[in-house]
Amino acid sequence: MAGEDCIELKFRLADGSDIGPSKYNQSMTVSSLKEKIISQWPKDKENTPKTVNDVKLINAGKILENNRTLAESRLPVGELPGMIITMHVVLRPPTLDKKSEKLQNDPPMKNRCACIIL
């Protein structure tokens, strides 16, 4: 990797802890970057992402799209050569199985009959 083609990034998690900083090639896709973040995820955290769709990366208030490269996704505001760029990592809340979620939320049905005479 050439020095000019790399950018130095660190990732801020919701609890304020960081992953990185590390250097990444600007031609890397956001999806590949998310895979690296998942592989470096701290083992002591309660919520851990399982797929790249569980992770959202935010740079300067913009959610980065999986199919774009880092060069396409970067916003040049406030970036100077040699600076470390901090991106925020947001996790999708864990989802329950639709069947089990429905069973928990719906009260049990009882067989009743009602008749109204007007």
C-alpha cells in the first residue's frame, strides 16, 4: 500500500471506546471495512455485530453506503494530511425471531362466544 493512497481511521463505539487507529487503502469498500471492524470487535462487549448489515458507519454525519469505496465516501471537511479520521459505529439493535416476538406480545386467546341482541 502506498502511503498517499492510505487514510488513517479509528472507529468510535457507542460506549466511547475506540477500535484503531489503523491505515486503510482508499480503494477499499465500506463493506470490506465493516468486515475488518467486526473481526477487531472487542470480545468483552455485550452486543457484537454478526454481519456487515448490523453495522452502520457514520463520517461527518453521513451514513456510508456498503457498495462505495472510502475515497467516494469521504467528506473532505476538516481533513488534513496526517490526521486520524474518527468514524462512529452504530449497531442495529438485536432482533427477535418474528414468531417468538408475536407470541410474547399477543395475549393468549381464549375460546369465548359473545352474542349481542339489539
